[in-house]
Amino acid sequence: MTEPLSIADMRLLVTGGAGFIGANFCHYWKQRYPQSTLVVLDALTYAGNRASLKSLEGQEGFLFVAGDINDYALVERLLAEHRLNTIVHFAAESHVDRSIHDPDAFLRTNILGTHTLLQAARKQWLDGPEGRIPHRFHHISTDEVYGTLRPQDPAFREDTPYAPNSPYAASKAASDHLVRAYQHTYGLATTTSNCSNNYGPYHFPEKLIPLVILNILHGRPLPIYGDGQQIRDWLFVEDHCQGIARILEKGREGESYNIGGHNEWANLDIVRLICRLLDQAFAEDAELRQRYPQMPACHGQAAESLISYVKDRPGHDRRYAIDAHKISAELGYQPQHRFEEGIRKTIDWYLQRSDWWQPLLGEQYAAWLEKQYVG
Ligand code: NAD
Ligand code: DAU
């Protein structure tokens, strides 16, 4: 075991920092610790977006590097050159549906990429010229590694056996095991967090919540997989960031922590809620009606009229729920946002930030949507 690093001494490599949660984490961290050093390494895949980091670029202590976590020489050079002693590892292929169509990239990034980072960290922090130096490798994982729950099952705990059901979940489970092995075998100071579904700003519109918001604004169908009764446990992204910060600060080496919001919703209910909130917003605001003329409210219709049942996701997990007792009891973690507040903030953000999402809705995106929802 190494002496834990204090927050003030942490110099961060954030992988996947141009993605949804990674970008939110960078904003969260630099707002609280403006003096800190934070280097983002991101390959800018379809899901990475430098615009999500715009207000941080140019700030002291912030650097963006476009590159792949599979590039060992690059990772090693960044760790050495910037004397980075903490990795917060978000980079991943993250979308379950894509992993069903084309799993290769998931294995490459989520498994091999994580292994490349572990190897570079081991070399720099355990076997470098100064021998072992204080460090931390924090791995961001998911509740999907635990598989699926029946309605009466208790929520996932850290000791729930792994039972991943999609190629995405299997690749994340493999990466969790590698992180565990590097701690057990080499003594790398690792921690892992397994979080439930996040929502909030900068969320790529292939995922349920942003997809539904943007489809309503454009009068497009709202695709509900199967019967829409699958349950997810939704957490506002800033609350996930808070949980990660607490683990970095006080989490015990070698431990895993579940992070969740005690907030289970059936998909259909979430979609209906978003429809209702947008109908209300449009009823109260003439400017919105002008800006988004395809929204059903502009034609006297309810947004719910767009709901459209489509073929179910193969192997679709029925229910996820997180027992976050460990992180609450040990690290004092409590989500700060009630769902009602978080979802309103999120909808407002999408209504205000068409400059962020408009460039994403090109031909490639339209073709992808088309391919997804035939059926
Ligand atoms: P995302 O898809 O929005 O972002 C992933 C980022 O990783 C992108 O910026 C992408 O460019 C980058 N990336 C992909 N491959 C890379 C590579 N080979 N090298 C460098 N960068 C690469 O994902 P997200 O939703 O922000 O998820 C972040 C992490 O959190 C993932 O590890 C995911 O498994 C986990 N997680 C996500 C959720 C959720 O609800 N979104 C919940 C729990 C856990
Ligand atoms: O649980 C954590 C996981 O949450 C993360 O590990 C993943 O990276 C993240 O993508 C998310 O996975 P899900 O598959 O739960 O998220 P998604 O937004 O794709 O889907 C949420 C639910 O909504 C799921 O039951 C599938 C359903 N769905 C999704 C889409 C995109 C629909 O019914 N229609 C849709 O169009």
C-alpha cells in the first residue's frame, strides 16, 4: 500500500474526457480545484466532442491531447512529461446497441485499452527510476457487469456476482477484472466505481434521454424497445462526478464502490415524463414554439403521440438497481439532485444548447437512427 495522495497533490490524466461523463467530470473538477493539473486523453471517436470542453481549453493546468489509450508510448510519455500520478479512466465504447451490431471496438478499447493504461501506470509508478511513487488508478465501470434483476431482487451490491449480458457489459467486466488483478498482483493503487445510468448535459443523442428530447423537438418517433417496462436507476451526471471525487479523496485502495441514485424508472414512464415536461414548456413559451416548429405542441398535439414501439434490444436486461450503501457509509456520499430537478435541468440545457447538439445531427447520425429502429 502507498500513502494516499491528497487532492492537492493529484495530477490527473482523464481518459475519455471529451465524452459525456468525462467532460462533466473535467468541469466538476476544475471548478472545485482550479489550480489542479488535468490532462485529457481522448481519441475523439463519434462520441467524443471537444466542444464539451470549450470553456476549459486555454485555462491554466488544462491540456487536451487527441490520442488513443491503446497507444502505449503516448500514454507513457504523458505520464512522464506531465508528472501525472492519477488516472481517472472513462474512455470506453459505451453504447450497448452498438456493441450488439459490432463488438470489436468494445474489446479493443474497453479491454485492451484499459490494459495498456495499466501497463503504462505500472511502469511509471511502480517500476520507474524513483521506485514506487504515490499514485492512484481510478477505473470507471458500470452496473451492467452485474447482469439483470427480477422485480423482487435486492439491488446490486459490490459483492453481487458478475453476470454481464451484452458484449459491452462483458468488455467492461473484463476491464474491471484486469484492474483488480493489477492491484492484487503488482500492488497498483486502484479503485473502481460501478455506476448506474447517468443523464445530464453533453449526453450524446444515441442514448435514451437525449434521444427522446431531440426527437420530440424535431417531431420524430420516440422508439420504445419491446414493452418499455425495463427499469433503469437514473443518476444526474454531476452526482456521479461527486462520487468519483469522493473515491479519489478517501476511497480505499483495491476497493470497488457502487454509485447510484435510488431512482428506478421504467423506460416508458421516463419517456412520458419528458413528453409532459416539454409539452408544458412549449405551452408557456412562444419563443420555443417558433424555434422548434416540428414539435407536436406546435400542431395542437401531445408529444406522447410520437411514442412508437419497436423491436426489442436482443438480450435486453430487464432491471438495474444500485445499492449505494457502501459509498454512503464509508465516504459520506449522497446524491445532491432530486430526479425532478435533474431532469428539468437537463431538458433546459438541451433547449438552450442547440449550438452543441446541432452539429451532431448530420447524415451519419440520421443513417444510424434509420438502421436502429426499423422493425
Ligand atoms: P461516451 O461514449 O460518451 O464517451 C466515451 C469517450 O471515450 C469519448 O469521448 C470517446 O472519444 C473516448 N474514447 C473511446 N475510445 C477511445 C480510445 N480508444 N482512446 C481514447 N479515448 C477513447 O461514454 P460515457 O457515457 O461518458 O461513459 C464514460 C464511462 O463511464 C465509460 O467507461 C462507461 O462504461 C461508464 N459508465 C457510463 C454510464 C452512462 O450512463 N453513460 C454509466 C455507468 C458507467
Ligand atoms: O447502466 C449503466 C449503463 O447505462 C452504462 O454502462 C452505458 O454506458 C449507458 O449507455 C447506459 O446503458 P443503457 O443501455 O441502459 O442506456 P440506453 O440509454 O441505451 O438505454 C436506456 C434504456 O432505454 C434501455 O432499457 C434501452 C431503452 N431504449 C434505449 C434507446 C436508445 C429504448 O427503449 N429506446 C431507445 O431508443
